[in-house]
Amino acid sequence: MFAITEVWPWGYENAKGRIEGTLVTLTKALEAESGISVEVTLRPHRRVMRELASGQADFVYLFQNPAADPIGVDLGPIVTTRIFLVGRPERETALTIEGLANQSVAYTRGTYYGEPFRLATDIHKVPVDDLEQGIKMLDLERVDAVLASDQLLFNTMQKAGWALGDFQLSVISHGQTGRLYMSRNAEHPEYENRMREALKTLRREGRLRDIFRVTAYERSSSDAMAFWYGQPIASE
């Protein structure tokens, strides 16, 4: 069984109750390539971690983090993202972890955004259900910034029709890697090599890259291309 964190656009139910999302598409590709029949379920992040530990979930996708490595076998990277802080365009003070001391930052509940944010004790961390909720809170000045991966931010901007000029953006991490893990208590440990090789094939043939590409938005906006490659955005 694949347990996928229920966060748009990674995994969600559409209006007809069908499971969709970027990671669902990836799972179907892995199923076809490996020949292993799989079941997909959506779970809250904490339950994904529990099921990885217990073996109730055979495979999960997680950002690489210290909590995952002891309970999961790393089968390889699926995507490398940048982590952004998003602020109001009129913000004058530094949009950095340090610059947000004693201020509030919204983040998607259950998501690991790297050690600097996890260890920041002088930031008021506000969990939200999705990025749109966080951006609305930012617009209403209920939080001072929002934390998001480029995949989540890029997809949400496309969905909501937002422009880059609507925000101030700052990269705080360039190498947050999402990975495929197999439970160390998986019911079928013999599937490890087949799934690992299937993932390698998707990566080698460019299909993995295509799954995570937001092509419609890239083609429609020159700003989006600059955003994607990080040209105008200050990094920490």
C-alpha cells in the first residue's frame, strides 16, 4: 500500500471523490513500471509516519528528514524543491528565518521544511491546512509570512491566478529533497529492488521530471520561467 499525505497538489480527492494529485500520478507510473499492484490511500502527515513505522503502509513519499530514516528504507529521490518564504510586497525588513524573529509564519500542517525552521524557537509557527489559507491570512495581516515549497507555491499560483508581483519571495533552502521510502516492516520486503529500479527508470527516461513540471504555467508566463529558475529571487 502507498500512503500519500493528503495535501493539494500532492494528493487529494476531486469533486467526484476520486484520488488525484502529483504523487498519485507518480504512484501509477511506478505501478506500471514495476509490475507491482498497489493500493493508494490518503492520510494526514502524522498517520503517514505512523504507518511507515508499523508497516501498515509499505511505501510513502516524504521530504527527507531525521524522523524518516530510522523507520524507512530510502529508495531514492523523486523531486528536489526550493523552500520559499512568502511575504507581503511592501515588507521592508529581511524576509529570512532570522528576520522573522518574534513574528508569525504560516506553514502547511505536518510538512517538514528543514532544520532551520524546525529549530527556530523565536518564530510563532501557525499551522494551516493548505497554502491558500496561509496566503489569505497573509493578505489579512494575520501572519507575517508563509512558508512553502516551490512545487506547492507554483501549483497554487497557477490554480489561483496569482502573479509573482503580488508577493515578496525569498529562498531559504535550495535542496529540500522528496524521497520514496519503503517501511522497514513492509509486508513484502522483496519488492524493494523492483520499486527502486522502477523509480530509476522513470528518472532516467525523464518521466519523473515531467510529472512534477507545471508546464501550462511555465509556457504562459515569462515571470514564471524566471521564478522557476530563481533568477530574480534573493536567497538566504
